[in-house]
Amino acid sequence: MTSRGRSKGERIDIDYSSTQAFFDKRGKADYANVLSATMYQDSNPELVEQRDATEKQVLSPQLRLGTGSRVLDIGCGIGRWGWFVHDQAPSAQYLGIDFSPSLVEKAQAEAGLRGKPELRFQVMSATDITPDTLVLAPPYDLIIVSGLLIYLNDQDCLKLLTQAGKLCAPGGQIYLREPVGVSERFTLDRFYSNELQHEYSAIYRTIAELEQLLEQALTPGAFSVRASDFLFAQDLEKRAETRQYYRILQKAAQP
């Protein structure tokens, strides 16, 4: 087991093969709370339940879903946002994509268990989205990118955000939520986590760095910021170095 460790301030590319192995393993595992598969806190199922409920409570009045809304969830994990979409707007169409076959399989199983078999899932990498092969065709009224960018290197973040901007319908929204470095960027590169019992790689960018990525990726003037804030109160945060931050972007309507 090789652990390259932690780096602060430096721009280091992480190893995607390690990330793929990590998520494939978690997709095959069983947890006290299925949300832990991608939200972690394996020994604290109540905390992941609280975080999931709080995030959806904060977003519910802001993500305007209606009859016929089309939703793309990039990096969907076990499909928890699909449950939200179905509950908010049962007639909305939802597609979740993820690069991990085991997570997609778990997402499909969970949708069936929860009485939401119409939710669709597809194995596809966020770094190689091919619009012509998506089982729910674009454009989308809502695109969700929740806790994904930390697993992508800078150039792939730009590629993904650019693609999201193109796939978003006029007047549609992009929901972006990321754990950010509070004081500076730091990277875990194949860092062995005792808590997760696996090597873990992630890049925690600052808010300023996220803003820079969005500025570079999206067409100037095409999107406005509808909302941005820290997602959780401090009692739901676990680490002093990071906080969960979200931003809702709205695409301009066609003239």
C-alpha cells in the first residue's frame, strides 16, 4: 500500500485509477445507511442522513422542478438526487451517470427498492460525456454536479463544466456543490485513510479557484449566479480544513 500523502498549496494531478478502485469497492459494500457509499461517515449513519436531508431542504425551494423537467446528475453515485427529483416532481425525467459500474448497479437497485423504477442510470465517465449516447437526450433543465470536482484534475474540471454549460437548456440551472479548502488548496494523493480503509485521492480547491474554473469554462454572460453559500452549519461539518459550499447558476433564456 503506497501512500503519497497530503500536499498543500501545490497543483498536483491525482491518480484516477486509485479513485476508480475506491468507488468500485464502495459500490459493492454494504452500509448501515446506504448514503454512506458516497457520503462516507461509515460509523455515523445518522450524520449522513442529517447531511442528505439538510442539503435537500436547503435546495428544495431553489431548484425549480416542474412537469416535464429534464435532469442530468453527473457523478450520481447511488442516485440520491434521483429520489429527490422524483419526490419533488414525479413527472420529471431523471438520468444519473457515473463512472463506477458498481455504484450504478446499486443506484438502480435502490431506485427499485424505493418505488422509483422510472429513474434512469447509465455508466459514463464525467470526463468523457458523449451526448449522443445519453439515454435521456439533452438539453436539461437542471444539471447536478454534487461532490464531483474534487475527484477531477483541473483540466478535466474545465472540460466537464464546459460540457455542462452546453448541455444546460436556456433558462435551466446548474447546481454545483463541493467541499472547499477553507484557507488554501490541498490535495490527497493516494492517501491511506484509516477511516475509509482505502487509499483516497481528492483535490480541495478554494472558492476563488472554483470561481476561476467557472469563469474559464462558461461562455461570458451565459450564466448568472442565483445563489451561493456554505451548505451546512458548523455542527454538520466534521473537518476544520474544509466546508461544503454550493452555487446555483442559471442560464440565460433565449431572446
